[in-house]
Amino acid sequence: MIVAGIDEAGYGPLLGPLVVSACAFAVNGDWTEGDFSPAEKLWPSLQRSVARKGPLRNGRLIIADSKLVHAMAGGNALLERGVLGMLRQSVVPGAGLLNLPIGTAELLRRLSPAVEYCDNVGDDPGELPVMDAASATAGPVRVAQYPCQPWYAEPATSPPEEQNKSAGIPAFTTIQSVDIAASMLAGTMADADTSLSAMWAAVVDERQFNRLVSATGNKAAVLTSITYGHVARLAAAFARRDLVIVVDKQGGQSHYVPAMLRTFPGWKLRVLAESPQESSYMLSMDPQQRVMISFREKSELSSFPTALASMTSKYLRELFMAKFNAWWCGRIPDLKPTAGYYQDGRRWLEDVSAHLAGLGIGQEELTRLR
């Protein structure tokens, strides 16, 4: 059985990227209609090397709601250690640990095999159709391979022994800390007969976000399209292995049947639950292709893969915001960094407004449409 989760970071802020991630694991267990508990059981299965909350002991990493992790002392380091420790696990059981990515661009390539890229951000994204499981090789959103704004630029090429350090991976912790976490996790996952199946992320920068919002009329459509793109790709890859997906609820929506039918044309659909707290569905194409999906409030608290997706999204956003602040603070004296959220984002925009013309940057390239 495959247990997966999807979550975002950066949907509300005024500045910086939107990131939507999907994570999936192969686990042992019986697939039962309406039973989403395998998503939560990963925590006790991996408890030897994974903690659900602090304090952390014996070198364990934490997998939890990214907001809670980020609020802890050394939150960015904890996010990074968890994400990179998991990313080093091969999707092929027994294949050994993968190397750390060299730089942020390689990190995105490692996390983005499911994203359709355009050659440059100037390409017209056009319509944003909800993707269906039968055509999962085509993406609903076309995003640039790497954000093109100067504040996200990778550093110049350096000698191999300095590349991780200069490129900022890891940015908030040490290579040794990630190595310890990855090695511990590999042993625990092998003993639990659990393996990583997918870690995917879509990063939409400010300029792309604005183009997509303009094309669709609202930002909710952008988030929805990326989310269902992940859902469809998960189904295309894993429906024949009995797939369970837990998605963090977006807004106050409780009825997802139309979107499910557009995403899975020709599939049989059964509503398992629809309420403000949980909307769950059973989908099947034939006896060999089965998908259960649940949209849940605070799903990061009850689903390990969703918590990891939350951390992956938050880590990527924090990584890019660190680049953002380093670039701007290096050019404007006494500028205070920003996390990009609305109130402080307005303060930050006021602080930089007098400098934009001299830097050749228009505010429309910088400020996200809401």
C-alpha cells in the first residue's frame, strides 16, 4: 500500500514563493475502505529515529506540522534536517543513501520530477486545466526550472569540495547532522519494511504566481491546480498498489466531488464523508486501481506524509526567503529582513520602494497578487 500526503507553504504571504509538495511511502498493511490510519501509524513505526514533537533525543529528527517545527528553537535547522534526511533515502529499497544535492537548483530537480517545466518564465502558462490521472505526464501548471529573479540566483561555480557550502545546502544545519539523521532513518525504515516512494515539490515564484493568478482570476485556482496535479500524478504512479492520500484542507470547502470527477474521468467515485472537518472519497477504475483521498483540517497532525509535505514546502520557502533577504539587505543599507507575510511585507515594501527604480525592478515583479 502507498500512503501519501500533500500540503503547501506560502499561500497567504505578500512576498516570496508558493510551494506545494507531495510525499509518499510504501508500507505494509491491509487496505480497508475508509481507513486512513496508516498515514498516522508511520510515526510509531519509525519512532526509533523520528520524533513527533520535542525534545529530540539520541539524534532523532522531527516530522510534524511545519508551523510547529518552525516555531521551535532552531526551527529552520530542524526543518532542513528532516527534509534532507528523508530526501537521502532512495526510492529503491536497499539501494543505499543518496548524496546531498549540490545547490538549490539540484535540490529542486531532485524534488520536482513531477513538474512540467517551461524554458523560461516569459512563456505563457495559458489555461490551468485540472489534470486527470490518465494524462499525468502533462502538468496543469508550467513553472520555470528555477526562479529567474536575481534575488534567488545560485552562487558562482566553486570547487567541488566547496560546492555544498557555497550553494547553501544545507543552509541551516550541518552536513554531519543530516548524515546522522539519514543513516538512523535508513535503518529504522528497513526494519519497519517501509520505503520512500516519492518526494515532489512545485515552487511558484512571484512573477509566475502573478501570471497564473491573472490567467485564472483568483489565487485559489492556482493552488487547486497544483494540488490536483500532485493528486493525479500520485494516482498514475501508485493506484495499482492501493493508494491512500491525505491532503490539508484548503479554506472552508467541504464538497470536492466535481474536482474529483474532473481529476479522475471515468473512475467510480463514492463519498465516504463530507463535513467541515473531513471530506473523504473512494475512487476506483477497476479492481486493480484504487485510491482513497481525504481532505482534512490540520491533517499534518494526523498524517505523517502530509506533515513531511508541509515541512518540505516550508523548508523550500525558507530557503528561498533566506536568499531573498540576503540579496536585498546586501543592497539597501539598514534594511530589516522579512518573512514576507502581509503586515511585515507592507512594511518591507515601504522600506524598499525608494530603491526599486535604481535597481531596475518594478513592484509588479516583487509583490504577489492577492
